Amino acid sequence: MADKRIDLDSPRPLFQPRSIAILGGIFVEVLEDVTFRAAPFDVAEARRMIREIKSY
């Protein structure tokens, strides 16, 4: 069986570390209320992520 681990130190941009902002529950499952960013980022970007979700 193939190894399905993801290498976070990979030079390939598809496998960069990511962060997600969600409220959870029905907001994620039904409304797909999610925002993603490639890490690292600053506090201002984290606040923008929170403002982007529909349930904010």
C-alpha cells in the first residue's frame, strides 16, 4: 500500500502549511463557511480571515 503522508517541508507549493478559520458545526457543513491562508501570516491577516467568514 502506498504511503499517504504529506511532506510539509516540500518545495512543491501545493503542500505548504495552511491555516483555516471556521466557526464550526452547521456553518461549515451546510454553508461551507471557511477561509484558508498559507502560513505564516501576521495578526492583521488573521483578523481579515475572521472577517471573511459569512458568520462573522
